[in-house]
Amino acid sequence: MHMAFFVADNIISPLGFTTADNFFALAKGLTGIDIINDTKIYPETFPAAMIQPRSLNNAFENIPTTTTFTHLEKMLLLSVSDAINKTTIDIKSPKTGIILSTTKGNIDLLAPDQQNKFEKERVQLWRLAQVIAGYFGNPNQPIVISNACISGVLAINVAAMLIHEGKFDHIIVIGGDIVSRFVVSGFMSFMSLSPKACKPFDKERDGLSLGEAASTIILSKDKTGKNNIRYLGGASANDANHISGPSRTGEGSFIAIKKAMEEANVTPHQIDHISAHGTATPYNDEMESIAIDRHQLNKAPVNSLKGSFGHTLGAAGLVETAILLEEMRNNMLLKTVGFSELGVSRKINVVNQTTNHELKTCLKMASGFGGSNAAMVIQKA
Amino acid sequence: MEQLIIKTYCHIKNNHVYINGQPAFDYPEANSMHDFLKKAFKHFKPGYAKFYKMDDISKLGFLASEVILKDKPNQNCAPEDVGIVISNSQSTLVTDTEFQASIEDDDHFFPSPSVFVYTLPNIMMGEISIRHGFRGENAFYIFENFNANFVADYINQLFLSQKLKACIGGWVDQSSESYEAFIYWADDQKDGIPAIEHSGNEIERLYNLIR
């Protein structure tokens, strides 16, 4: 069994710049998704959850620096600063590790009008990680995970393992991705974006909505104060089926959940709640319902937060874990924004109303391009 | 104590393919990485048409894995026990730049889904998984330079926690100027082949065999 505790977290999203603010917005049923009309990003309007540069810059004035940072870097620095300030962890210690989860990092710097603003290598993911780690004076080489949409959950799995191994006492897991012309055009070309705010697991769902966010999850070998939620187990698995579509049998997701529950030493009936990936594409949600059904987790309340944050790619697993932790602390199930009628072939229990509910043991799922899947189990003492 | 052993490895760089440190194919006159990989693929004859639709960095990682998996070292291993852990420095920047060129202005706007899907570095691991039916742990890491110690520790820890019994590991990188692949296969079956310990030092040594 793993000995890693969740000790602090943060979410930077259009709904707020702390986990508490985001949780409060979600409890009210709010969404960060709006219609974006910005031809620099896409020639037509599209729905997405984007952070206003003005509000980001206002918040960033509290960060002591004279250096210029990119939009994503500001999000990440704000996120880490807020999370670390809630702990007594020494970020400059060699026993404090940093893991960055991102799919595309500063990809907006490839655009012609951005190219001269920063040094050329700033678009490299390792360089982005160095900028963040360097700002805080962390002495370790940062670890970067770029594994499509499972990056965030995978990063937590890796962090827990490195703490378990004794390599680090604390790990600051940071995730972030932005809504860029690159990513919007790509998903548009795939025809996987919904023309409206996405509807996870719903009968009418017709694609995902993108979002931008940064999130930080700090794991530690020590339990501190009232933070009594710990990591129990996790795994990743590949579908070995298709590079851009999920398995029809949910094979990879099924294996990841199976291995995560085995490591956590829990049985399906102990799972009180599932935080699904729930992108609202027809195939993803159907696939997840099959994986959930194959594990006979049909009764466990399932939610997806993509209707609130959009799909925040490399940040998604961290944003959704931060909210899951807050659900557990508050014994509250948040509804799936955008969902009204079940539209997957297997009977699963999608949360459609925010309610109080005792939560002890929870499962987080993620899936992504490249046939990748990840899962983890966390538990409140 | 049970431990992982490196069974076979492949280097591809500078228009050369090496298997276990020995030259296996070269085509010095290739005028691009693309050109070289196509020639090398024909030489090793894996007969897999999907290869041609991949972007160049996926082709590079895929070819290196084909070369070492030719003799099927994985027969005793269940699909969900085979992991893949690959790393690089540039992510998919060359393919990203190609995609970026297709979206730069509204009058010449032709983003292609078949290019976009390859702008994620883990896609090459998806391609290898599909080819061989591997369903185990996957992780793609980015480091400024190959970090053999990290990769070795990570894979060994997955092995100790029984999340894998065999693994493809290595480094597959492409920039606009150069490319290199170093891919190895490790498992826990003792079968008479001189054993190379799956450790940071040994991986570093093998990586540096071909400079």
C-alpha cells in the first residue's frame, strides 16, 4: 500500500483562482464555458472555457517578479504559489520534487506574432518546467509527463510512486494547458468539438469543449493537519486498438481500473464515487460506461467536470482530482453540468443533482489519444 | 531477487541502424530522415502498411521497436504486463511546426486531423501497442537530455510493484537538424543470453555505445 497524502492543491480556471473558489462555483452549478469570438484563435466562434488575460494579469501582480512570463507560465506560477503557501513544505529542498503535466505547453509561441517575444527554446516542455522550477528555486531536475489527456492522473501516480520509493518527501505536481489556435484548429479538424457547451454522458452529447486551466496537487509522505486523504493505488494501460479513438470494449480503461483497485486493495463495492474522464464525445463516454459496467461499478455515483471546465488536456486530471478531494472533504457529490438524460449503453449512475453524500473511497479515471488510459484510487482516513 | 534484464537494444541515428551495438543497416546517401526510415523499413520487411501514415518521429520509434521485437522476446508475457516508457527532449516539435504551418492564416487554413493526432509524443507508444497488442503501463517523459537513471528507476519500480513484467524503454528524439532512437527490451526471463542489468548505469552505457 502507498503512503502518500494529498496535502494541498489549487485550480486556476475561469471559475476562480483557488480550489475553494472553483468548488464554490461548481456547487452553484456554474460553468466556465462561454462562446469565444476571437479570430486570432479560430476563424469562427466556438465554445471554450478561457481565462481572461486581464484577470490573470491582475492576480499575477501579487507574484513578486520582474521577468516576463507567458500566459501559461503565469497560470502555473499562480497555481503553485497558492498551493505551496498552504503548506510548510520547503520548495527549495532537494527532497521536494516537481512534476509537470502538459500536452502542448507554450505551443502558442509557434505563432508568427509570438516568435520573437521569448527565447526559441521556451516552446520546449522541459524548458517550461525549468522556468517554473527555477522561479521557486527548486534544485531538482523537473520531471515532465506528456502523455495526452491522461498526463495529469499519470503524474499523480508517478508522484505517489516516487514518494513511496523514498526518492522525495514531497512532490509538487503541476499541470497546465491553454486554449490555443493550434489545439482548437486540431480538434476542429477532428470534428470532435461540440457547437455548444459539452454534455457529458448525455443522450444529446455531440463532442467536447476545450478549456484552459492550471492546477497543482501536492503529495507528501507525511499527513499534515486536517489533510487526511491518501493515495492508495493507480495504474495506466493501453487499449492497443486505435490511436485516436477509444476501445469499443473499454479494455485499457478496464485494465487500468483493475490494477489500480488491486494495488489499493479495494473491491468495487467500496468505491463511493467515480470522477470520470467524461469528455462528452460519443465514443469516450460510451467506452467509460463499458469499463465501469465491466467492473460492476454501476451503482457508484459518477460525474464528469468537463461541462464546467471544458477539457483542459494536461491539466484535466489534476483539476478534476483537486475537485474530487474537495468533494471528499465536504462529503458532497457535484452534478455533471450539461447532463440531463443518460445516453450510454450501460446503466451507470451519473450525478445530475449536487447532493450531500458520505465519501470515503473514490476512483479517478482518465483516457486519451494514443489509446492511453489511467486510473487511481484515493481514500479518506 | 527477481529483476529486469535488458535482452536486446537498437540505435537508429545518422542514417544507420544498429542492433545490440552492431551495424545492421545503413543508407548514408539518404537525403532526409523520412527517406532513410522508408528505406530502412523496406530492408527489415516488417510488412505493416500503417507505418507509412505515421509522422516521422513515430516511424522512428516504431522502426526501432520492430527491429528489437523481430524475434518476439515477449512470448511468455501477458499483454497487460508489457509496459512502454519512452522519453525525449523535443516532444513532437517537428510535427507541431508542420501543423502550425497549416493554420497560420485564415486564407490558407487547412488543418489536417491526420497531422494533428501525431502532435502528441505518446502516439508512437500507441502505434507500438497496436502493432504488438501491448496493454501495460505507458508513460512518455520529456527531459532536456536522456535521463537513464530516472527511466531505469521508474521501470524497476513498476516491476517491483508488479505492474509490469517486461518493458520497452528508451529515447526517441527528432529536431529539425537531427534524430536519434535508442530503444531496448527488458524482461525477467533468464534464458541464457548474457544478462545486462536493467540499471541506470547500464542503460547509460548502452545509450552511449553509438555516438
